[in-house]
Amino acid sequence: MSINETDPKKNPPGGLSPRDTATELGTCVATVYVLLDKGELDSYRVGRARRIRVESIAGFKDRHAVPPRGHA
């Protein structure tokens, strides 16, 4: 699942599951939970399920983006 703010199928109103978030970030689910515990990602609960806000994932990607080579 890829983040696309204009496509409701790719930007569910309830946020992404930890598994979908892991796929989006290219990491494992355990790492997503570590990022949640550290406050790097924002989440909320729907019943017992945890949902991560799409904006939080986009912000995380922006904060941790690596500049192209040759640019400091």
C-alpha cells in the first residue's frame, strides 16, 4: 500500500495498520512498534486495533529522507 492522499483506497480514513505501515516504510512490523513507542509515529486505537495516521507516516519519511549524493 502506498500513500496517496487523493486516492481513498490508498489513504483509508481510519489510517493504516501497523502491517501496512511496515510495508509502506519498507521495514518489519516490530520496527513500526518501536517507532510508535519512541513517538516517531502517531497512532490511535479503534477498539483493540492500532491505526497510524497517513500524515504521520509522510512526516516520518520527510524527516528521515536522505538527500541525493553531492548535496549536503
